[in-house]
Amino acid sequence: MGILMCFIIFQLTAFITTKCTFEFIIKVSSVTLVGSFYLMCYNSIWLNAHNIKYVLEQFQKIYNTLNDENEIAIIEKYLNIFKYATKIMTLILMCGAGFMLLAIWLYFFQNKSQSHQRVQIATEYFVDEEKYVYLILLHISVAICIGITAALGGGQLVMAVVVYLCGLFRITSYRIEKAMSIRVFENTHLEKRTMIYKEIIDAVKIHRQAIKFSKFLSSHFKGTLLYTTLITVISLSLNIFGIFRNALFEKKETFVMHFGFVIGLLTLMFLMNYIGQEIIDHSNDVYSMIYSSQWYTAPLHAQKLLFFMLQRSSKSVEINVSGLFVVSLECFATLVKSSMSYFAVMYSIQE
């Protein structure tokens, strides 16, 4: 955290010794906000470590109570999906980090003879940059690696919780389907009716637990989601502007650096909204399962249970951020559109 904070501070101190032109403000802010985003990801996981631990422990207890082989297979399937998603996310973000570090060091080696242009990212360490240039570059490189690792680790923890939540919603649908597959007639033995009641009650219990944990996740991360979303949108706009401007002036190294930032920001923004969409879709699947099942053939008491469950599942379970927006793919499209709008405004001002 100290390295990330110093990385941000030593960029902001550049405003003390350098004339604040529009181009310079964009150059510093585009990198500083990315550093702030990484710092926010790190702090949010650090501050909520006990909450995440609590949720994961509760999931483990639920998993230990599963006796049905199909339910265990459902959870295992979702955990395998998580493993593949983790590998893909790690690969994309590491490629983004590689782009940025490659651009920074290439820029340094191409400008060795120009001491005032050695470091591509605008910083002010109040030391002789020519003498300590390698240490400055090392600090910048380490800060970028730590930031991406923090964002990656935090994102994967949250993704693990969401994947398990989706598994719980799928188990709920499975239990409803299993209960409705039991045929009941007027002269059916009481044992069969009891089996239906038990399956529906078990479905209700696990459905309530899934809703409880989704609310828990939303309440403890809504502040972090709000601030990281604002930072991401602004930072994305600035880095898109940096890509466009450096492409015009054929500054390849700076272009690659901004391109790497954009890859990382878009990846994290998409994944954050995609997992929110998955929660909505899986909660809606429970409603669809109950509605399409032959609930009217069930015993009267079972119909009442299903009716209350139908009422509750008719409202989608979603991650609502302070009442401003719902984390979903629609939100992702809106945020990208907003970033492009801000980029257009900056370009018109610069012109």
C-alpha cells in the first residue's frame, strides 16, 4: 500500500514544479487515477477481509451439508467455471501489465541522451533524476505490478463469492424441479407428500441464504463500487484521449502504455458488471423454474409455500450501488458510453 501511495503522490508533486497545461494535466491524471483505482481495490479487500472470510466460511458450511450428488456436481461445475475465468482474467491483465512496462522501458532506452525525457510517466521525486533514474523506473514498474496484482486478487475473491451465489440459485431451481417431479394423487401416501414439503422447504432455505449473502455483498462493497466506478470512467476517458493524441503525434511508446491501461480498465469493468448480471440471471431462473413447473398439481400446503417463493423470486436479486445504478451488462454499456462522451468533450476542449 505504501508503494502504491508513493506512486500516486510523486505524480501529483509534478504539478509543483511543472507548468499546468491542459496536456500535462491529462498526462498526469490518466496515470494517477489508474493508480488510485488499484489502491482502492487493495484497500477495499483489506478492509473487508473479515467479511469475505465470513462469507466463504458460510459457503463451506453449506457445501458440507449437501448430500445430493447432483447438487455437489452443480457446485463443482461452477467452481470449474471460476477456475477458467480466473486463468483468462489473469492472462488479460498480465498482458496489459506487459504492454505498460514494455512501453515505459522502451521509452527510457530510446531517450537515454535526453535526461529530461527519460521517464515517460510524469513524476517529481525531488532528487537528481539522471542519477536515480533506474530506481525511479523500478519504483514505477513495481507499483504497476503491485496494483494489477491487487486488482486481480480482489476481483478473483469477489468473483469466487458470486460464482458460489450463482451455484446456490441453481441448486434452488434443482430442488424445486425435483420436488415437482414427485407425482401426487388424492390417495397418495403421506410419505410422498412429506417428501415434497421437505424438498420445497430445503429450496426455500437455500434461496434465502443466497439472497442474504447477495445483500451482504452489496451492502459492504457499495461504497467501493461507487468510487471505483467513478474513477474507472474518468480514467478510461483520459487514457482513450491519450491513445488518440499519441496516435496523431506517432508517439508509439506512450500509445502502447495508454493502450495497456485501457485493456486493464475495460477488463475489470466488464468482469465487475458481468458477475452482477450473472446474479440477476440466476435469480430470475428460480422464478422461471417455479412459474413453468406444475405447481398447481402439488398439495395445497406445498402450493402455498411455492406461492410465497414465487412472490419473492419475482423481484430480481441484484447488486444496487447506493441506488444510483445496478451492476449489470447494461450498466457496463452505459459506463463505456459515458467514457466516450467525456473523451469527446476533452477532445473538443483541446481543439
